[in-house]
Amino acid sequence: MTNRNHYALLTGATSGVGLELAKLLARDGYNLVIIARDQETPGNAGNELSDRYQVKVVTLYKNIFERNAATEIYEEMQSAGIVISILVNDASQSNYGAFVHTDIERELVIVQQNISTLISLTKLFLRDMVVRGEGKILNVASVAGKLPGSLQAVYQGTKAFVHSFTEAVREEVKHTGVTVTSLLPGATATDFFNKAKMLQANNIKDKKLATATDVAMDGYEALMNGEDMVIAGFLNKVQFKISNILPDATVADAMYKQQID
């Protein structure tokens, strides 16, 4: 069954997990709205998705590091008469290094994208979904948000928020016909670590990373099934369970040593 009159809106959909999620949605007949900053690569991604899956793809160029970006996105959807049935908040960034030395301006921008824009997009589109009595939201958190990981203190803090926020909102709307799902990937082979300047971290350069395709499939299945959360990857599930048993200080020490030893 196709969904030719339905649109899915995605941030971070021009590469990595977000792009793979966009492919899965398009495969199942959803028209797409892709949010991106770069006016070169996104157009190519949108054209490829449209040609391959025969769906409509709208690309909006918005800097979601800016506070008003979410409102502008929502208002453009309203003006165009586009109804968003699925919202995927995938875009996020990090920076690597000891918190005492990292750039606070960069970190505040990361908080704006990873938390503030995600909150705003969720609220704006969730309200309409609740009124209609249908809709799905996928917020991409991270296994990192469940672990007190040093050298990415701000990023991991934002992902802890995303997961907690998602679970709380899900409970609030559970009787409305709308589902809200949290996806918790582990380290995944995307451009994320290059942008975060952490390719030199031992737990990245010496580790076999999950593929974006596999992570996206885990998230997509959980989203479509209306599940509350999914941890992508068997080893991440094991690490998650172990971290729930050990004291936070022990986990934090182990995570720190993984990156610098």
C-alpha cells in the first residue's frame, strides 16, 4: 500500500542514517520534505529519491542552528498546504575534546540544533497530528545518551535529553493516535565523526562501525510499528544493559579510556 498523499519531513536526510530513512519512506510511497543547509548536495539527493521512487521531494534550505528555523519550516508547510504525517528529527552534531578546552560558542550551537530545534519541530507538528488523530514521530537519540561519556560531554548530554523528552511526550499522547519513537544508535559509519573532529578517537578508528542502512532499518521498523524505543545493533544492546548494572563513575571511566588509550 502506498501513501501518495502523505508527506514525511526529515532533518539530516541528505546523508547517513537520515538519507537511508528517507529511502525507506520513499520506497513505501511517502512524499518527502528534506531540510538542509547546503544548496548543492541536497538537491542531488532529492532528485535521486524522486526519480528512483517516483515520489514528490521538497527540499527546504534552512539553517537549523538558528532559533527561528523550526517556525519558518512549519509556516512554509502550512502555506504550501503540505500535511506532515511523519516527522523524523535526525540532524545532530557533536564536538570532541575535554569540556574545559572546547569552544563554548560551538557547543551552544550544537544545543540549539540537537535540542531546541528538535523541541520546536516536535511541538509544532505534534499539535496538528493530535488534532487529526494520526501521525508518527521519530527522534534520533543515541546510546551515548545513556552513557556518561567523557570528551563528548555536551553531545551526550543532548542525546540524554532527546531520549528522555521523547519518552515523556510519548506517554502524554499515547491515547491520541500519535506515536513518538526514540532511536538509539551506537557508533555508525557516517560523516558524523569527521564533522565532530574525532576520527582520532581510539573507539572510532579501531572499531567496526554499524552501517547507516542497518541503523535506519531498525529505526524505521520501530517507527512504523509505533514502538517506544529501539537500540540499534546487538553489541549496543549489550553495552546498554551492562551500563545499567555498573555505577555511572565506572562507566564514565571506561568510556574515557576507550577513547584515549
